[in-house]
Amino acid sequence: MTSSIANLNSIVSIEKDLGSLKARERRGPSLGGFPSDGMLPTTSKGSAKGARSSGYRSYSFLPQYLRRIVKWRQMDIEYTFWQMLHLCISPKIVYQHTKYHKQTKNQWARDDPAFVVICCLLLAVAAGAFCAAYGSSPAQAAVTIVSVVFVDFLLFGIIVATACWFLANQYLREEAAAHTHVVEQRVEWLYAFDVHCNSYFPLFVQLYVVQYFLSPLLLAHGFLPALLSSALYAAALSHYHYVNFLGYDVLPFLERTTFFLYPIGAIWLAFPIGICAHWLQPDTVCHELLLWLKPHRLDKQSGFVPKRSQCWKNNQLVGRWN
């Protein structure tokens, strides 16, 4: 009795399978081994357009990066300030998080422009503070701020990032063995620009913030101001190249990255020359703060007078900033 019931159930299941097969044949052939009976979503014009746009975004990351600059709500401001703090005290931690970013986002470069935006804002504020202290007119202040942000930071950064990007990809990449299946990796240009931004922030703190408060002392006559001024510039430029070195040293497919440390040796070799140049000409006070500050007047009797945009040598006016 039990065996007959089991045989009857098997016959019924076979008939159901045959019926489903006939129904599939009436509907038509399957697509990719799956039945085209509505179980899988069909490709519509909208989805195809979305796929094309997704593919476009994957190959044009930079335009998407630029579009996100105006969307400040999507920027991670807190994480950006955390990076800025650690770039000054422990930059290796920042690049350790860069490895995590590569593992999660499959790219070395940042996809958040918050760091660049905040750096530009801080530079504009610092340049405005210098212009206010040195008595610039509104037009001169506007030109100075634009020059600091777009020339000293962005244009200089594009040039340096392009040079480092070319050198790293052309000469510093490890050569894979002939019969290996290792995927060839290259330095992303946007990552090279990120490295410049990371390196520039400690330099900004030292040459824009610290120097602003020490400028009355640094612009005075004597050996001590010459020593402090030269040491400040040497330390800031060395910090820049050290953080720049860390940015490329973290990439596992690069070798001989100590090449990026060579400028530090040249900087400290020029350090005594900078002291002598500042000390041997105490009457010529045409010192350009941060390579863009206007010449100023230093009166021996009254001391530092930042409101006069003039350059004096041997108590005679030799130039004026127009």
C-alpha cells in the first residue's frame, strides 16, 4: 500500500515537470540559461542608460570629483580635520588609512574633495590676515588671495604632482617577472595630487601660521632672526618632502622611493647660505614672506612698521609695491 502511494506521487511530480517544460517551450527559449518568464528583471532603456552612465563615471573619475566640490553636505569634514592634525604630528597614520581606502574603494586617491576645499579656505584666510597686517588695499588683497590659492597651492601642486606621477610610473615601478600573471599597477594622477596636498598642509602651518606670529621677530636685524627664519623655511620644506616621500613609499608596487628624500639634503646644505644671505645684508629688508608678501619698511628707531609697503636700503627708499 505504501509503495503504491509513493509510485503515484512520483508519477504526479513527473507530470508536473513535463507540464512546466512544455509551458517554457511555448514562452520561448531562455536567456543565459535562465527562463525568461519574468523571474529576472528585463533591461529597459532607463537601466541601460544607468549602466552607461555608471561605466562613464568609472572612467571619468576626475569630473565626478570636481562635481562633488559644490556638494558640501557630502564631504566628510570631521575626517578631513583628523587627517590634517595627524599630517602634522604623525603622517604615517594617514597613509595607513590610505591602505584601508584602497582595500574598500579599490583606488588610492581620495574620492572626497573636502581636503582640497578646506586647504583653499585656510589659505585664503591666512593670506587675508597677512594683507590686513601689511596694509594692503582691497584690490591688492584680492589679487594676493587669488595668487596664493590658485598659483602657490593649486598650480604649483599640479606641476609637482604631474612631475612625481611621471617619475613614479616611468622609473620607480617594480618590473614584474616575464611569466607571472600579476596585474600591472600604476600611480593615479589624482593620488599624486593628494600627496601634494598632504605635504603642503604642514608647510602651510609653519610658513603661514607660525611665521605670521613670528614675523616681527623674523624681520628684525641680527643673527638670531636670520637663524630662526632660515631654520623655519628649512624645516617646513623638509617636512613637505618627507610627507611626499611617505605618500609614494606606501605604494607596494614602487621601489627606490628614497629618491623623494634627496631634496631634503639639498635644503640643509643651503641652510648656512640662507643664514649668511640674511645676516650679511641687514639694511636690505625686502624679505618676501611666503614668496608673495609685499616688501615692508623697517625703521631702526621706531621698529617694525607693517603698514608701509616700501623697501628701504641704507635709509633710502629703493622700491615701492604698486
